[in-house]
Amino acid sequence: MVVDFEIKFYNTPALRVQLNKTELAKKYYNLLKSQYLEDNNVIFRDKKYYTLDVLCELAKKANDCLDWNWDLTDLSLENLTILHKDIEYLVGDGYEKLPAEYDDLVHDIHFALHSIEDNNERGAWLQLEWYNDNGFEITHDEYPGKTICEVGDIKLQNPWVGHNPYMVYMQNDKTNIMHTCKFHDFVKPGINIILKKYGFDIPYENYYAWFNKHCPEFIEKHTWETTKSFIGEPVVGKILNIDDLELAISNPYLEFEEIIFLK
């Protein structure tokens, strides 16, 4: 089997990645490789570190610096979704508009919020990333949507703070859909590794009915053809040695070591 690159965490076997045989996957590989050769200081956060105590400390700072009013005595999904809106409104369409002095704080609190949503477990994925806006645009025709993700799938990093139509629908997030729902129409040089099988093969008619009920102007603006095309997660490859991935995530804490490109 052809291996395109390997991901190495300290004290674990290298994870061997095979990308799909598509033009999009080729462009993604070239972007990732050029980014790593330019800057190998990859940012990796392990959700195991981001406990409720860490989130509370970050919330205190954010309340002071950003004039938020986060109440962490209520950890219901409904309240956590409301808190997430503060981040969405602050950064808009991307972190590039965020004042530099708040960059680390907002990234940390955003990550910690998702960690608490996942009960401080690693949740559904690991992510390697950079703080930059490098990448390229993709059209709805190129989007590699997959509605049921498998352990070891490699998907593209979400370039926006909002969620794709699949996630908005699954979370029944009806608040300000025009702002929250973002198409994954830009590829960044990040790596997202799926750790748990998730997703449902839901008929497209269900999505259409939901959006048409809660935000028909979204369908009117973007068209149903485009919205439908961006449903699902953008999977571009997979890890071949799943046993080693499971061994890696059995560790209490993961620390990134390197990426090895084999082409």
C-alpha cells in the first residue's frame, strides 16, 4: 500500500497516511508539505489537558479582556452552544481579524470549550495545524463530503469558526444560521485525524426540510445544490495502521514530534 506521509508522536509508532487518489488530495499534500518545510512548528493541542478548571481560568480572562459574561455553572449543550456564539461573533469569518494580543486566548478557549463538550475526552479527532491563512479555495463540486466517518479517516481542517450544514443540522443549532453555517470551501494545511466512528446517512430531504423551516433565506442565498454538496465531512485519506493509532491514543498525554513526507 502506498504511504504518502507519516505522523509521529513521541513514544508511539509512526502513523502511516494514505491520501485519496484525487486532484484535491494531491493539492492538499503539496500544500501540507510546503507549509511544513517552511515552518515545522506544528501546533497540536491534546484535549486531555483542557479540563474544566482550565476552561474556567480562560473564561475569567476572556470575561475581563473581551467583556464576555460566560457562566460555566451550566454545562448543557444548549448553553455551550450559546457560549460558542461569542467566539463566532468575535472572529467573524476567520481569525485573521482578531487582535494579535487575543489570538492565543481565543484559540485556547475555543479548543477548551470543545474539550468540555467531549467530557474532557479526546473526542472524535486530533488536529495538527498552523496559525495562518495559507491554503486554496475549493468549489462545491470538489468537496469530498462523507457522512459516516471511520476511525483513522483524515479530514481537512475546518477553516471557519462556524459549522458545515451537517453539523448545524445534527446539533439542531437554529440560532443565527446565516452566520453559523459555513461551507468548507477553503483548504488549510492542517491534519484532522478521526478517532471515533460517527455520523449518519440521513436523507437529503431531511436537511432540506430543516433548513427550509428554520432559515429558508440560507437556501435562497446559496441554493440547495450548493448546500447539499457541502453536507458531510471533507475526508481526503486514511491512516493505514489503525492498531498503532489506538495505541497512541491510549497514552494519557500526546506530544507531537514530526511529519515525514515520503514523496
